[in-house]
Amino acid sequence: MENQSVKTYPVEQAVRAQKALREAAGLMPEMFPVQAFVGMISDEIEALRSSGKTDDQIAALIMANSSIQITASEITENYASPEERHPEH
């Protein structure tokens, strides 16, 4: 059986490429509702919670490192469980 490697790209590079494509196409920046954003970062939320971080601390970390304004309750309410993120096929 042939071993095929899967191409992967860092999120920063994917975002940079998408931004350039959207600008070239004359499209506005893509916007995510809070539910979609928290769903996207739920793997990281799970890992941080496992290491003892609270949703208040996670919200503070997000706000300190981006222009995103989010509350702990928004994280709690919109967190996607592992089953929701990785449904069985």
C-alpha cells in the first residue's frame, strides 16, 4: 500500500490567502457569528479547559490577542462538544 502524505497548511497562511482572494474579488472580509466562531475554536477551548482554564480566562485570552469581544457565557453557550465537532460517518 502506498503511503500518501496529506498536505496541511498553517491557519495563518490559510487566512492570509483567503484575505487576498476576497480582496481581489472585491468581497468584504468574511464575518462569523459567535456560534460559528466558538465552534471553530472548540478544540482549543476543550484543551484549555482540560488544563484548568475557565471560560472567563479563555475569553480574556481571546480579547487580549484579537479585536474579538466575547464573554465567558458566549463561550459556554456556543461551545461545540467533541461529538458535534467530529461526528461519526
